[in-house]
Amino acid sequence: MRRDVAKWDYLLSPSKAVSDIFRGAFAFDGEILEFGYPRNDVLARPDEHVRQLARDRMGLTDDQLVVLYAPTWRDDAHLEGGGFYHPSLIDWDTLLSQLPEKTVILSRMHQHVTTPVTPRSRGDVRDVSRVDDLSALMLASDVLVSDYSSIIFDYAVSGRPIVLHAPDLVHYRDVVRGLYFDFESWAPGPVTTNTGELADVLSSVPSAAKDHSERYRDFVATYCTFEDGQASRRVVDLLVDRHLT
């Protein structure tokens, strides 16, 4: 990481709060551009045509509830011979039996995770871990289920509901890695600790989103401050002005 950071001229940030974290996390003393992320412009500027294209490419229909499951990796979940596995945090049979009909789960594991975690025989759970375009997955989905992943900051730009499924919160926080925030007060959506709770929330997504709307707005204002769909323009304008003129 130190070798990579030494090559950076600029570091992009979506907010002042994130900039403060980046300074310490990357030990970067260069210029931080609080411009937002160009990759998230497509999420910040709603375009139903683009969203529909993303769903069509994945064979998703308009009447399906599409859940994007995108957890982070666990540093202590090593596989013999290299790589990592994802611990079993969801009872899939129980979850799927309680969800509304025509629910589809897109399971996107972290790139460090090398083993599938979803039942391959079920058409309503699809392993999309090899899909490179994460923005397309976010566009195609109706709700995100994650845990401690940075995808939460990106997905919040879309304004769509977020569920934090964290059965191993205490272990992750106290043993594995630690957290920058108090998880419960930071979370922009409901926090679930077992499969039953997750099923209840996903069975009533609009209600859960409404219950957490104020916290969601505060989260976006604090951590996604500059994600207004114009990040690409700001970055290009600065680079052209400083380096090409």
C-alpha cells in the first residue's frame, strides 16, 4: 500500500468526514480532492433507461424485488493454500422461504473471497461475484444488504434502501479489524443480527426505509456530501486545467 500511495498525485474523496479518515488510513499527505467519485455519477443522476438496461442484461424483470448482497471479507477467514472464505451468516433456505415471491438475490462476494457462499441450485440466488461492473449491480438492485463494506457509502448515493446484516458485529469489531464508527448510530438502515430479522426487513422494505429515512439523509449529508453526479466533470476540468493547458 505504501508503494501505491507514493505514486498518487491526488486522492478523491466524497466528503470532509471521509477525507479525515483517508489521511490516516493511507498516510497520504498530498492533495485530497473533495469532488465525489466519478464512478458514482451514474448512481447520483437517476436514469430509468440506464437502470432498465442493467436489469435487462441480467435477465431481471420489472416485477422482481432485486436484493444485492455484498458483504466485505473477513481477515481471519483464511483458506488453506491461500484466499479467503466467507463465513456462513445467512440460512438461505430459511430466508428464501420467508421472502416475497419473485425476490431475486444477487450475491456479490469481495474479490478476496474465493469460494461460493450461495446455493447453486437455486435460480432466485445468483452468484454475481465475477461481474466486474459493480455500478451495474447497484443500478439493477432495489435494496442493498451489506455489513461493514465501503459499498454502503456508494450505494447511499442512489437513495435506495440499505440493510446492515451483521451477526458477527462484536467479533468483527473487537477481534478482526475494528470500526471507525459506532455501528448502530452510523448505520443508514436497519441492523439485523440473524436470518429471521433479515427476512422480516426484506419482506417490508418500504416500511423499513421509511423508519430510517432521517438517519439515511444524515448519512448522505455527512459521508456523500459531494456525490451530486458531477464528479467526473470536476475531475476532468481540474486535470485539463493543471496538466493539459
